Amino acid sequence: MPRCGFRAVQGAGSVLAMPKTTDLTAITAITAIKCYAVPQTLAEITRLLATGNATMFAGGTDLMLQTRSGIKEFRSVLVNINRVGALKGISRADGFIHIGALTTISEILQSPLLREKAKIMVDTADRFASGQIRNSATVGGNLCNASPAGDMAIPLLLLDAELELGSVSGGNLNRRTLPLDDFFLGPGKTRLDLNEVLISVRFEVPRGDFVARFEKFGTRPAMDISVVSVGVAGRREDGALRDVRVAFGAAAPIPLRGKKTEAAIEGRLLDGETISAAARLASEEISPISDVRGSAWYRRRLMMTLTGRLMQDVR
Ligand SMILES: Cc1cc2nc3c(=O)[nH]c(=O)nc-3n(C[C@H](O)[C@H](O)[C@H](O)COP(=O)(O)OP(=O)(O)OC[C@H]3O[C@@H](n4cnc5c(N)ncnc54)[C@H](O)[C@@H]3O)c2cc1C
């Protein structure tokens, strides 16, 4: 039962009964939640964050479990960002696909645009948790939670995605972009500043010859945190892959690109020799830990098998 987050949902009920405020002067540095804020704009969110006393939640599927288990503490203002329209929607403009940070995993799964142009996003969403969790869990929360095993980072690394971040200073809303590849610093740690919110994720509309595959291994096909996950992508050309991208999850302190494995695949005929050499490199270039889900040795073996399998699949 605790795994499904039921007790966390009960906890959320008591939070909703708290007074609402956007009055920043009322906010003091205390650890328990004192008020519940429902900003309507990006500027309001970032002003609340700039006080240093705010905890932001989107779907709450990570946050509620982390606060219940004591991994994280709520700050005094609980900021529900779900009313901010600027964080929502999947669209195509200027050669890019933009995915708002509040886009849920279910919305990714149901997006005709992603299904047509970046199916790897849909395929990954299809392996993510259960219907109930997918309806609440957001892509922004998945990235900002910065779990080494966060699934959505893998297809987005393959798509060479950039993040649009926003903050307020001197009354102005500032936006900056950051490659996803530079975003993660360690488990639970990112380059987000204290007063910054993730607005959206964007990537170039993939070309027609772009292929990408995702695979994860858990003790169940979905509804489980990955023991390892891997993605392989590139442009198919004369039996080889060009512009190769490989990404690993649950295999290091952060989700990351496998640059050595990419180099071993780039432009080479995808025959048995290339595939076994690249799969071996994948198992060598990761730095997994041993934990309750599997030993480091087991993760390396899994990574070799899954990478080999994906390469067979893309050729
Ligand atoms: C039963 C269960 C199964 C799960 N299965 C999977 C799975 O298969 N794969 C997987 O990857 N994950 C899984 N998860 C983890 C979780 O559902 C995801 O990580 C989810 O995407 C987090 O999104 P959220 O909107 O719920 O984030 P929240 O819990 O609301 O927030 C997570 C963190 O991100 C921050 N945050 C949220 N939005 C923003 C933003 N726009 N800007 C800046 N910071 C922000 C919050 O402040 C918080 O620190 C599972 C969780 C459960 C409970």
C-alpha cells in the first residue's frame, strides 16, 4: 500500500485545507507548511520561490512520498503550480517541439504530434508506472526530481533536448535555456537556481530517417523503478547509424549520454562485431551502484544485454 502512495494522498488532503496566500511578507523561515499558494502566472511562481521558503509541487507523485518518508521536508509555503497555463501543452513551432513542464505522462502517451514525430517519447511513457500515476506525474517533475532512474530523461537525451528555465529578478521574468545534458548534477540535484522554474522542454523536430529505441529493466514491465534503462538513437543510413546518441538510466549518479558507446557505433555497419563491441563498451562506461534492486555487476550485465538488443532492433 505505501508503494502506491495512498498514505501520501491522505496527507495531501490535510494540506488542501490550509489558508491560501500570495502575500510574501507573511512567509517566514519555518519548516512545516503554513500556507498553500496557487499562483496563476510564471512570475508569481518565481516570486514565491525567491523567498527560499517554498516547496513547489506539480503532480506530487515524487514529492509526497519523499516528504512522507523523511527524505525531504516541506518548506512553509506549498506552491501548487498546476494553474499556470504557460507550463502546459505540447506544440510545434519554428522547427521545434515544445513540451510544457506540466505535461503529464498520460498526455505524452496520447499526443498525436509526439506519436508522429517523436515516438520514442510515447514508447517511454508507455513503460512508465500505472494509469493513475501517469495521470498526475509530469515530465517537469520527472526531470527536476533528478533521479538517476527517471525514465523521461532517456528519450529527451536521445532527442538532444533543451530546457527553458524562468526566474524573476528586478521585477522582470528572465528566461534561459540549458541543454538537458548539462542539467543533472547528482541524485536529486540539478542546475535549477532556487528561484527558477522549469517552463518547458524542447527539441528539434526529428528528421524522417531518425530512429530511436528505449528499453528498461525492472522486476515488472512497468510500475517499477528501472534497475537499468537505455536508449539508442540515430539516423539510419546504408546499414549504419549516423549522429548516434546513446543514453543510460540508473547506471550512474545521473541519467547520462554514453559518449564512448556512441563513438563505437557512429557510421559503422551494424553487424555482429560492431554490436558486441558497443554493448561491451556500454557495460564498461557506466558506473552503477549495488543496491536493493541489483548489484553493480548485475547492472553492467543488463546494460550489455539491453544495449545489444536495442542495436539489433534499430538496424
Ligand atoms: C507508484 C509509482 C510508480 C512510479 N513509476 C515511475 C516510472 O516508471 N518511471 C519514472 O521515471 N518515475 C516513476 N515514478 C516517479 C514519479 O511518478 C515521476 O518522477 C514523476 O514524473 C514526477 O512528476 P510529478 O509531477 O509528480 O513531480 P512532483 O512530485 O510534483 O515534483 C518532483 C520534484 O520536482 C520539482 N518540480 C516539479 N515541477 C517543477 C517545475 N516545473 N520546475 C521546477 N521544479 C519542479 C518539485 O518541486 C519536486 O522537487 C513513480 C512513482 C510512483 C509513486
